[in-house]
Amino acid sequence: MPFPTYAGLAIKPDGTPYKFAQLWPTIACPWRGPAAQQTISYVERAGGEILTYDANQDASIMLTQYEDAFAAGVDGILCNPAGLYELYDVSKRLWLENGIPTVVVDIKIYESEFVASPYVLCAPVHSQLEHGRNCGRYMLEYFQDKGEKGVILEVWGAIWHSGAILRHEGFHEIVDEYPDIIEVHESAPCDWRTALAMSAVEDGFYAWPDINGVFSHSDVMMDGVIEGLRVSNHLFKVGEPGHVCLTGVDAGPLGFKYIGEGYQDASAENSSFKETDASLKLLMIYCCLGLDVSDYWDTFVPGCVMTKDNYDEGAFKVTYIDHPGEYDYWPVFDFIVPTPTRLDPKVVLPNPIPGEEEMMQQPRLATPYGYYSDPD
């Protein structure tokens, strides 16, 4: 095992494994797919069992999968919600009546409009508003430096999705103050789908031929955005005449790809790696170590803006360059929340994300019933 930090963590005192479930709207996605594989690797390193569910973008299916996970006898659930309110009742019931906690990734479960459910163990997430603000700031500075007006096409994700709504609001919070510099036109909802994003870009240039910037609500649609620029004869690299300034959200695999190739300017970091890492740590601290994590109920996960200047550094380097798709070689970093371990914390050396050492949490949290010793 290249990174033994979690060794034995998910093994109960009686020798049986803790069992967890992870629920995703879809794992056929360049943002969620790696996060699901990361979770599998980390839980298996800990000696636990993990059930993986794919809801095919349907909240009603995820609701049924919650019940399936309960029937399978899981000790805890990691969930990236499909929908805003649909999972409120079931997650509340499983925790209050059955002691099965839920931690969320990316977006929260809501009780009512933008009132987060208190019946979620923890929600370590990025600020979706800040993602929009970061893209707005980048666009504003870009066109101020060029001395020309930006005519921006905003490529919408899903109209119901809290992340898309907040990214939209954050972006406009910045750019709407400068109508002489930035003009924004919105696409129809693309529901995070490549084909719809491609059509949105084509339709955008037909309606507004002067478009010179695109703000996509997510890099998961970037294949479609790029293809839409190509077929519209507007695909040029950064610095080339005719380049369309292109920003997105995620700093995920597709953002990394297109920034590296020179077509995309920037992407606000909405790291599935960091969010999944923090959520799973808190779930295991609570379930496996029996420790209180209420101080981390609403943990803010900070993020940078990925550009050509930093796309090959820190966690980006590990996940996209050194070990792409090699999830068992993704290290357990000390970041934002304490790292649980059943090893003697003195022999597990600190491992901050390079360049983000100030985010390292100490001390590590050890089990109250003794250190783990691998019989092998």
C-alpha cells in the first residue's frame, strides 16, 4: 500500500468492516467519475466496504438508492445530491431513526429554498458564489487589459441546480457593475450536457456575432463549448487573433486539458478531489473513530483559479500529471479537516498539498481503542 495512512481505519473492534455507500447523480462524468473512484480506493485502503450508486441524473432514482443503501446495512452515506429538496426527508429519517449519517459533496441537501438541511453530518463544499465571482473577475480584468468591450455568452448548466444558480449570481455580482466593459447574453439551460453546450455556443454566435468571451458554468460541458467554437470558426488559442476568452468552473480534467492545450483561459477550482477527500474523512472520523465533527458542519473548501501559470502544480500535478486515473496512488493529503488514522500519528508524516501548507490540519485523529497493527 503506497499510502498507509488509512490502514485498518474502517475495521471494527470485532474485525468486521465498516460499510459505506456513495450516491452520485452520474459517474459517467469527468468531475464525478474520478471522485467515485477516489472514494472506492480510500475506503478499501481503510479495510472497509463501499457500495456505489449511479442515479442517472434522476432524483427519484437516488431516493430509492438511499433506501437500498439502508437495506444493505451501511454505516454512513456520502452523497452528491441529484436535486435540491428530494433527499431531505430520507436523509433526516435515516440519521434520526437509524443513526446513519450523510455527508455531501459539491452541493447541499436543502430543507427549503437555500435553507440547508441540519440533518446532514457535514457539508465541506466550495463556495459556488465565489466560483462565479472568480470567473467574473477574470473576465473583467481580461477585457480591461485589452481595452475592448467583452460580449460574453453565459453557458448555463441546469436551471434548477443550486451550483449553477449561485455561479450565475456570483458572476453577475461582479460584471453587472461594469456595463460599459461587459455585456452578457445567457444560453438556454444545457443540463451539464456536452451536446447542448455545443448547440448553445452555435446558437449564441448566430444571435450575437460579436461574442468574444464564454463563461461556462462547468468544465464538464467544455468539450461541447470547444466544438461549438470550432464549427463556428471561432476556436483560437490564447494570444492568437480572434481568441474567445474562455472561463469555466471545476478546474477538472477537461479544464486541465484545454488550459494545457491553450484554448481555455481559466477555470475556478471546484475540486472533486478536495471535496471528496474532506467529506470522506469526516464520515470516517464520525463512524470509525466515534468522534464529534460538528465543528466542521459547514466547512468552506477554498479554491484557486486554474490558469496556464499553475495548472501543473499542487494537487493538479498529482491527479492530472503524475497519476491520472491511478487512484490507488493518489495520496491522503492533510487539508482543511483532520486526517483520521489508526496508525500511531507520530509515524505518519505530515503530507500537506504542495503550495497549500497553510491549509494542513493538525493533529491527526487517532482511534480511542488503540493503534492498528497490520497482521501481515
